[in-house]
Amino acid sequence: MRILITGGTGFIGCHTTVELQNAGFDVVIADNLSNSNAKVLDRIEKITGKRPDFVKADLSNARECALVFDTYTDIQGVINFAAYKAVGESVEKPVEYYKNNLGIFLNLIENMTHRGINYFVQSSSCTVYGEPDSLPIKETSPVKKATSPYGHTKQIVEEMLSFITKSTPVKAIALRYFNPIGAHESALIGELPNGVPNNLMPFITQTAMGIRKELKVFGNDYPTPDGTCIRDYIHVVDLAKAHVVALQRLINKEYKEDLEFFNIGTGRGFSVLEIIDSFEKSTGKKLNWTFAPRREGDIIQIWADTSFAEKELGWKAQEDISSMTLSAWKWQEALAE
């Protein structure tokens, strides 16, 4: 069975490609390489012994998106990672975020419905919950007013899916995942954004490597135990495996609703300072960091209740925080070789 992975050369996409190929699926990746590198295809092949097909395409362009489906007429499911994803940047460039993220989704769904492709896994986010009233977050927790255009695009896509799955044969699972970090145990693939990282972990590893002069911790006056934001960090390989399980649930028609939502996290929150501490302890590297003003759009604290995913998907995160930070460092070291 051939699966289209959009944004498949990116951080989560390439790890999911590895897990899908290990599970016996054929994969075609469509990516415009705006925040990734085609060299990851060689690394996926080295890990799995199989090279995924690849199409360079801007999926927000209707013609380019249709061409992917015209070329690969045997696609039977889609996992959608293609999106701009930086919270801070989305606040500065809201129109670009809405145009790109929503345009890609609509083009994909249009092609799926025209061609009878019925299985769709959406890369969603805990940002749909906004600033939560209580913790941990359950799938039944209210979807709050978005704190950033990025988070808003995730909410809008979920809302559109709720109508689309009722009126078309498309069935979908939206995985609301928390903060993926870490890298594959081979150190062949990991998080490598183009330019200056927006996410915490690659900025930490690049600072430790000397690529960045200093790590800035945004805000030290939040109402948390140490004053810094708290997130539920999950190992990217655990996250990738959740996508495989979700896809298999759709294919095997084990879903109980036309659109299902699952929280994908560890159920434990760590502050920014705790992540720094874990990194320093697991790697023996001392970080040069300083506090900076709060960043607009950031949620104070959030972590998941994962019991529903564990029960329904039979999935549970396996890796702890030290393995996450250490694997991210091993990936950074491998890049320097």
C-alpha cells in the first residue's frame, strides 16, 4: 500500500517514513524543501534499506499538488505534515501562515475526494487547546481561542475535517501532539531546520556545538515552579510510531468516529530549565544560556492526558527525557563529523 507523506523530509516526516517503511508500506514523499534537505532521503534508505519515492512540490499550489496524485495513482492514504510551524513567526506573518497551511490541506482533500482516497492522518497540535483551564489536557478538553495564527490553522483544519468526514468517504485521525524532540538511534536523521532554529532542542544542541553563541530562554516570570514555560516533550520516534498505528486503525476500519482525535505525548511536563538541566546531565556539555523577554504567542504550560490514546490505539510513549536530549546531541555530533 502506497502512502503519501507531505512534508516528509522534515523532522517528524522523515522519522515517520522510516517507521512506515519498517512496517511494510511504500512511501512517496512530497516536500518543497523550504525547511529541510533532500539528503535525508539517502539517510532514510541507509536506515531502512529502501529509498522512498520523492517529488519536490509546493503543495499550496493546486497544479503542483494535483501532479503528485497524477504521477502516483496508487496512493491509498495521506499523512499530512506540510505546514509552516513557528509560533513566533506566525504572529509576525499571519497571512502567509493561513495561505500556506490551509491551502495545502484543501488541495490535498480535493485530490483525495476526486480520486477515492479515503485515509487521512493530520498532524495537529496541542496548540488547539490554547491556554488550558486545567491539566492534564484530555481530548474532551475545550478547544480555546488560539494564541497564534499557527495554532489557529490547526484548529481550522480540524473544524474543516469534521465537516468533510461527515459528507465524504474520507475518514481521518488528527494527532494532537505535544513537543517532539530527540533523534533516531542511528543518529542518521534528526531535527535540522534551515537557518536559525525556532524550536528549543535544536537551538540547545547548536549552542552546545558552538554554532549559536547563546541560548535565549524566553521568559522567567511565568507562574510555574521555576518561572519558565512547561511542555510535554515526546521522543520523535515514539511520535512517528503513533502515526503508523493511526494509519493502520483507519485501514483496518477500527475507528469509532469519522474523525478521531488523540493526544500524543508522555503525560509529563518539563520546564525549559529542566530540559537544559537534562541535556547538561545526559551529555556532560555545559550550555551558555540567558533569560530573554517573553515571546508572544507562547502558552504558559501544557501536558497531555494520554490514557485515551493508550486505550484506543494501543500506543504509549516509551522514551524518557534523558534519552530524548542525549539522542538529539548524538545527532548534532554526527552532523559535525
